[in-house]
Amino acid sequence: MEILLNISYGATNVLPLNFAIQVLIVYVFLMPAGQICFMFYESVMLIVTHIHHLEDHLKLLFREPDVQRRIVSLRNCVSYHAHIIRMADQLNRLLKTFAGHMSAVWAICFGCIGNQIFKSKPLGAALYLGGYMIALSFFVEAGQSLLSESETIADEIYKIDWHLGTVEEQKNVMFMLAKAQKPLTLSAEPFGNYQYSLFVLIVKTAYSYLTLLQQST
């Protein structure tokens, strides 16, 4: 298989070169604000991959005939689930620290930039507005993906044949099921969490700000 620059995927130098290309793209072609938005999105996709991996293990769990091995595997799944929750919580805290202020100013920025489109610099303001929309889309898509995928964990736990296990296994499954009832989210305080409904709310609020600015200027 071939990748960029006609380098064979099996070549020994492909990984360092590929990493160098990614670093070049990040630090030359992306603004720092764009890096932050994409890094949060990429981190969420990594957590989603962990969720899928956990669900794959759960599906195969009770196909193991050996009780002791099954108990050990179930304990590993419980620990893995707790690890996923910790990763999501840590990412949410990072989001509040580095981009928490954005949830309060998205609509204001959209409204002010939209007003500039009609008043003075249509092309430049439109480009800025497009950039802000893309940045918000990264956060919203990341938050919605994390929310939706974390909600499937409880369904997958309930589908496994936990009733065929021992009392200890059933207790562990119930423990996982209880922890999976709370979905993982990306906070957008004070407006809730990043999800599709928040995107609609921000656009509506921005339109209200734009209308107000149009009437007052």
C-alpha cells in the first residue's frame, strides 16, 4: 500500500517521516486555536475507540467456559471501564481549563462577526465566521460522539449472558451497569453539554444578537 510521497507503508522509515509530516502540518498550517479544537476532538475519538474495545471484550466474556478465567476477564473489564471514565473526566477538566470560556461567548462572537459581514468587511468576516463555525463543530461533534457512545455501554452490558455467571460475576456486572447509567459528556457550562442541540441553541442566540445589532447600529 502506498501513502503520501510514494513511500511504501512497509518501509522502515515511514513512521518517523509520517510523524514529521504531521508535526509540520500542525505547526505550519494550523492556528493554535485550531490545534486546541482538533486535539479535543481527537482525544474523544480515542476514548470512543476504547469504548468499542471494551464492548468487544464484553461480547466475548461469557463464551469462556473456564470460570476462573472468566472472573479475571470480568475484573479487567470493570477496571477498563473505570479507566475510560477517568479519561473522560480528565478530558472534561482540561476542556474547562483551556476552552471553558468559549461556551459563554460562542453566540456573541457569531453575532458580532455576522454584523461585520453586513457592515464593513464581508469577505474577511465571513472567513472568520467560517473558522468559528468549524471550531464549534469540532467541539459539538466530539461531545455528541462521547455522549452517544458512552450510552451504548449499558446496553452492551445488559445484552451479555450475565445471568449464567456466578454470584461474584453478577455483582461485578451490576456494578458496571450502575456506573454506565451516567453518560460521559463534555461540559459547556452554563449552557449544558456540547451536543447537537447546543449547536442549534447557539445559532439561534447568535441570530438574536445579530438582529439586535442590526437594529441598533
